[in-house]
Amino acid sequence: MLSNISPIVSDIHAQSMNSGDVPAISVVIPTKNEARNIAYVLGRIPTWVDEVILVDGDSTDGTVEVARSLMPEIRVVSQDRPGKGAALRSGFAAAGGDIVVMLDADGSMDPGEIPVFVGALLAGADFVKGSRFIQGGGTDDMEWYRRLGNWGFVKIVTLLFGGRYSDLCYGYAAFWRDILDHLSLERDDGFEIETSMNIQVLNARLSVHELPSIEAARRHGVSNLRTIPDGWRVLTTILRFGFQRHGGRASAHLPKRRPARLRNMPGGGRVAGS
């Protein structure tokens, strides 16, 4: 699938640069002490991506210096509060692209999958999320108890909000930047921001697609994820939106101004928001 769609997206981007029809693409990467991993990630980002934004959480290992040495044009921004959610919010605010891709810095997410995510957006989706648990996806970085927790969270979200998600706590996603006007993320400072976004786009009746994604093991170092505390934050986020949901899902009524759509995207994926 990737080998089929990557040249298509690249060709559309190259041929449409002067016409104004192609959307600009921003990649947002939250980091904290990822100097040993960032080279792997930056070296695999497609060359047609318009900007890469590194949000640094006060790294002390030279992450920023390594990133700038490898990609002098990279934009480095700071976050106003600690946590992955706070970092992503800062990155979203700084992004100038029409499309925003969120990507981890530990090497577990393959930047080579970006063309597939962008292709699904060009084909008409509003929000595209990776899934490790549909055909073609997989993970080498998830213990059995985290798998069980993810399964339980998916079931609760399906019961409360509908939809057909298979993966709730995976941070590889891409979306049209204007959907941020319909999301409230100010309370989501940690890893729960991924769950919050997934629920809110579902509630807004946006066109949401899940695509298979392969999660590798972190290349170096130790994850900042804390299973019990962060799992509790995810659960309380789900319940918060559940209590807020009184009158059914409201449509976001987004303007369909999407340029350069791909009408016949090869490969798999499924609509998760219906």
C-alpha cells in the first residue's frame, strides 16, 4: 500500500506547488531528551513536507542541537506547561500548514507512513488516525496489560459515543488544521490528548479514517509513559466527555475547501467515525 500511494502523493505535491492547489504540510514532533532517536526520525520524513516543528520540553541531552545540525530549517518551539499534550498544543499553534501530522520522536512511528495519512486526507477525510489493531497494523512496544487497557477503553468509547475505533491510545495522526477550531484541548496536558482528540472528532461527526500503522519498539531510552497514572488520565478524559454529552453529537459543519483530493486512493483503511 505504501509503495503505491507514496509516489502519487509526492507527484501531486510537486506538480501543484505553483498552482496553489496543494495543501502545505506541517509535521509536529514533541520531544524530551530524544537526542539518540531524533536523527532516525528526521531522516525518514518525506522531502515534500513543508515544515517540521520540534516542540522541546527542556531537553538536557542536546536534542535540539542534534535536530538543528541534521535539519537546519527545523522550527523549534517551547511548551508552556509540561506534558505531551501541552507540547502538541504548542506545536499545533505554531504550525502554518493546512495539514498537520503528529509524530513521536522515539523512533516507534515510521515517518514513511506519512504519505498514506496525507493521501487519506486528500481523498476526503477530515481526521486520520493510525491503528495498531486492524489488518496491516501491529506493535512491538506494548505489554499485555496495556493492550488490555486499550481494548477496555475502546469498548467504553464505543458504548458512550459510537464509532468503530480499534485503537484509542496511539498518537500517530494527521488532520486538516481547521478542525482545531472545533476541539477543546486546554485540559489535556498529558498522553490523554490523543484520546481527547479521538473522542471530539467523533462527537463532531467529522470524517474519521483509521489506517493500519506499525509501532516499533522505542529505539533508545525509556518512555515517559506511566501506565497507571496515564491510564487513569485517559479514563477520566473519557468519562468527562461522557458526562458532557447530553443532546447527541453535533455536526461541526466544516467548509469543504480541501484541495487536490485523491479520488481513488489505493490500499486499505476504514471509516471509524460512523
